[in-house]
Amino acid sequence: MKYAFVVIGASLGGLRAVMAVLSALPATFRLPLALVQHRTADAGDELAFVLRENCALPVREAADKTAIEPGTVFIAPPGYHLMVEGDHFALTTEDPVELARPSIDVLFETAAEAFGPRLIGVVLSGTGQDGAQGLAAVGKAGGAMIMEAPETAYAPAMPQAASDATEGGIPLKLEAIGPYLLELSLMG
């Protein structure tokens, strides 16, 4: 299998976008996915609940030292950076990056280091620039770079910043991202 892991970042308007992407993936989708959705540090587990209701894949909030499992969506807990360390996740409360903790850049950069060209990075709707440098790191490692097309994003600044920071990234309309991930997951 060419690709082994998917990282997704979203902020303002991201819940709708994440649900659209994940709902397009069948229960047979085998790549693990990690998600950073910007939310307040005191947010509860509503995000996991909502995604479970709209997704055929199991959805879990990642904990420190959680093993990366195929066909599972792992969510960064509020107030923690989610990092990839080899075959498991790590959590940290280091300073916010681009005013965010969890930070999309932190997840993407550590995943790029761990998975290199076997990584797929996806930046969805949001304000600010979090995810731009992380998606560039995915590209530098030889991974696939996808960003939501600004015209379909509720908040286009984040995918536009990702597009500006990368070369060779693929802007896709929201409804095309899930099917494209499925297509990439089937590449040999």
C-alpha cells in the first residue's frame, strides 16, 4: 500500500467539512486518520460523539501512547497538541502554535517525520494559517497534499494559506475529498 496514514486539520466551519469527508469513507477504509479540529480547551467529547453518528469508521479521542490503528479516526483532545511518534501518539501541552492548541502544524510535521511519503495531509475550512507549514512539511517528505478548495470552504483563509505555502498541493471541492482519499488508499 502506497499510503499508510491520513492527517486532517480544520478550524472554523471545520465540523461540517470533516463530517463531509469522513461520511464518504466506507467501513472498509483501512488507513488510520488523525484529526485536529480547533476547539476550546474546555470542550467535552461532543466532537467524537457527532463524528461517530456520521461516520462508518470507529472514532476515538487520542490519549498519550495510544497505538495508531488501521481504519480508525483519532481526534486530538482539546488543550493538547497531538503528535505522532513512530507507531503511536503523544500528547503535549507545549505553547500554542499559530494561537492553537491542538495545532494542525504540530500534528502534520510529526506525522511527516514518521510516515514520510506514505502520508496524506488534508487542510479544511478555517481562519488563520495553522496547517500551512504542516502541509508544506508533508510535501517536503514526499507525501500527498490536499486542501479544500477555497470556494467550498466556510472559512477559506486556512486552505488558501496551505495552498500558498505548498507547491504541488491538490485543491479539491469538499465533496471530492473523501472519494479521493478512498482512491489514494487503494493505490498499491
